[in-house]
Amino acid sequence: MVRIRDRIASSHLALLKFEKATTNEQSASRTHNTCHHHPPKTVNMSSVGRVIRRLGSSRKLHAAEMISTDTLISIPEEAPQVNLAPVDTQLNMHRFNALFEEEMGVQGPKGCNEASAEWSAVGHAAATGKSGRVIHNLQEEVARLKRDSALWQSRAEESQRTSEALKVQLQDTADWLRHEEQVHETSLKSIERKERKIEDLRAELHAERTKRHDAQIVVNETNEAMRVERQNHHRELARLQEEAKYYKNMYEVLSSTTKRDKGELHRRVDEVWGKVYAMSDTQTKQTECIDRLMVIGDQKDREIDGQQERFEKIIALHENYKETKDNEFRDTINRTHANSKRIDDTIRELQETRDKMKWVIRMSELQETKQAKQQPTPEPSSSS
């Protein structure tokens, strides 16, 4: 943009110089109308050519800048185009304009009264004695100078019209440049707003990712705690099962021992009763030994009572031992059930906590999606 502005300023300065040169040429043409004998000067077209080339290069540079800014900044609407009036680069200076010849033919005698009076055929011939041929040549020279003056005036007016057209084009170009600067500033502000919005969205995304990462860490810690608790539960359950198996084996051993002792006792009791029956059978045969047999019977009865008492004590001890071991085993089973229930409650609470966390994460995602849908998309700023 700065380069375009510099080129336009240089073009404007060149136009001012060209106008000054045309003004000087007009003043010089007026001095030529005083009929002095000077050779005609050629028009300096280099300044006009430079102005036209600079305007063409500024147009090309401006078109290139416009294409680059359009590629860098995406404007939804097309930028307004400035259609400049076409200017003919040739000033038609090689043509002869008969309109000014008539005007100069009318104004010529007024400007050259002294010259015509001085170079009249009669007066000059009478005063100097010059021949008529010299006078005729001088008149042709005066006519040629008049034609050159008319040509210079037509060229000056053509240059003036070209200068006016170039001024209009320069003004249109300056207006278009101001409009492009406004559009560029508007686009930069829109880009800054979008960049700030993108930064806000990135910050929200980072916060959400951090939140999800923390939640995932909590879930991993909870899963690890559940795994450790489950392993401890399995180890405790295996230990309790081993203890239960040990006590069960002990109970089976004691039960088999008790059964064996009870069988032995019953066998002895049967043997005793067999002896009693044998003694009762022999009582009839040995009447003389009744007292002795009664004593023996009393003695055996006492032995039987002692054995019965010992048997009952053994039974009582066995029942007490069995009840004690049953109570201990029942307490162990109750503790095992209580631990299992507590572990189930802990696992249920962890599952509920995990479901709540999943629900909270799902609700936050739905809320973010809803907010993203409800937020209106910023419309791109249209160039005025």
C-alpha cells in the first residue's frame, strides 16, 4: 500500500510538472505570435510518456497488491472495482487542427499589427528598396509561424484535457485506495476477533482435557483400589477356607475317635452283660455261691456305674468340645459372611460412584454440545 501511495504521489508530481511545462509552452507560443524569427520547437513528449508509463505500472502494481491481499485475507464479498476512463496515449500532435487556424487567422492581425505595418509591400519597398520577392518570403514565414502557433495551441489544449482526465483517474485511484485500506482494517479486526475466540476455545478445550484426565486418574485409582481389595478378599477367603477345612478334618478325626471309643465301650458293656447273664445262668447251678455272686454282682454294678459315669463324662466333654468348636466355626463363618457383605457393599458403592462419574461426564459433554450449537457463528464482516 505504501508503495502504491508513493507511486501515485510521484505520478501527481509528474502531472504538475507536465502542466507547468505546457503553461510554459503556451507562453512561448504567445511570444511566437509576436512574429519574431525563431525556429519552431518540438514538443517534449518524454514527460507525457513517463507519466503514462508510471500510471500503467501503478495500475499493474495495484492489481498485484489487490490479488495478494485477496489471497491472504478472504473477503466474502468482491471488492468494488473502479472503472477509469480510457485515455489515449497519443495526443494527436501529428495532426493539423483547422479550428485553431481560423481563430488564429482572426487574431493574427491584432497580434501582428506592427509587423504587418512594418513589412507592407509599399512602405517597405519605399523605405528600404527591397524587392517584392523578399516581402513575399517574409509573408510566407509569418503565415507559417501562425500555423505553428495554432498547432502549439491545439497541442496545449490536448495536453490540458489529458491532464484533467489523468487528475480524475488519480482521484478515483486515491478513493479506491482509501476504500481498500478501510476494507483491510475491517478484515484485520475480524481476524483478531476470530483469533481471540479461537484462543478462548483452546483454553476451554485444555481445561476440559485436564478435567477428563483428572477424572481418568481418579477412575484408575478406584479400579486399582478395587483390584487390591478384591485380591485381599480372595486371600482372606482362601485362608478362611483353609481354616474351615482344617477344623472340618479335626472334627472328622474327633468324631471317628468318639465313634471308635463308643463302640469299644458298647462292646465292653455287652461283654459285661454277657458275663452277668452267664453268672445269672450259673446262679441256679451254684446256689451255694449266691452271696459271693451277689458281691461279685454288686462289684460289677459299681464298675458298670463307674464306666457309665466315665462314659457320660466323655460324652459331655465331647458335646462341650463339639459345641465349642461349632460355635468357633459358626463365628468364623459369620465373620466370613460379614466380610463378604462388606466387600459387596464396597463394590456396589464403587460401581455407583463410577456410574455417577460416567453420568456427570456424559452430561457435561451434552451441555458443551448444546452450548456449541446455541452459539451463533460470527458472520464475516461485509465490505461497505
